[in-house]
Amino acid sequence: MDWVEPVRERAFRCVCEALLTLALWAQGVGRAAESLEHANRLWELDPCRQDACILAMQALQALGRAEEAVRLARLARASGTVSRG
């Protein structure tokens, strides 16, 4: 079943890009809660996605949940998702 892996990988990339697009769109139109939902889902699927983590932190900030954004930043730094720079 070697043919399955490239198809699975392509589908995974498509799902990730769709979630990123939805998170960015929601952020752009002021729907922070939706942006957070999509960013969290993306980060859950791929914990190495720095863009998802940053979008989630921005959404939390927009929702007035700054303390959670700081906790998420610390978690991301500890896991190596986001660099200190």
C-alpha cells in the first residue's frame, strides 16, 4: 500500500492549509473566536506549526484573554514551536 502515503500526506497538507486559510480569514474579518478555533485545530494536527500558534495567541489577545495568550506563548517556547527571537 505504498500509494497511500503520498495521498495521505497530500490530504494532510490540504487540511492544514485550509485551516490556516480559515484562521487568517476569520482574523481578518474580526472573528477572533473562529480564528482561535481553526488555529487550535491546526496546531493540534501539527504541533510544529509556528503560524498556528501565533494566530492562536493573536486571537486570544483579541478576545481579551491576554493571560491565556502568555501561557500559550510559554508552552510554545517550551515545546520549541516558537523561538525566543
